[in-house]
Amino acid sequence: MLDIFFKRRKIRSFDYQPRYYKPEEDKDEKETERRKRKLGLRTARRRKKISWVTWGFYFILLLGLIYIYLKLSNTI
């Protein structure tokens, strides 16, 4: 009776045919490198660090918002 409300897990069929790299098909190495550069696969993008000036600006902004909130709620 509980089969109506709950799905049972079923075994999935796995039909995967692996593809292998065939160097003889890669005739133009320069063209491949150009495509990789164009897609951005050659350069690892690193996350830019936030400078201490930016952190200071955010901190002062946060303090200002807290001050405005407390001032509007008449607790200061």
C-alpha cells in the first residue's frame, strides 16, 4: 500500500561508450591551441583578492548603516 505514495529506487541501465583521444585525428595542433585559448581552457582563472581598502570601506559602510538604524529607532 505504501508503494502508491513512495517511489522505489530502480536499477538504471548504464550504456556508456567511452571516447578516446586519437592523435592522428588531431591534424592541426595550432588550431586546437587557438580554440583552447579562445574558450579560456589554458588560463586558470583565480579569484581576485579583496584589498584591505575595500574591506575598510565595507566595514565603515556597515557601521554607518548600524548607526542610522539605531538613530531611527531612537536608541542613541
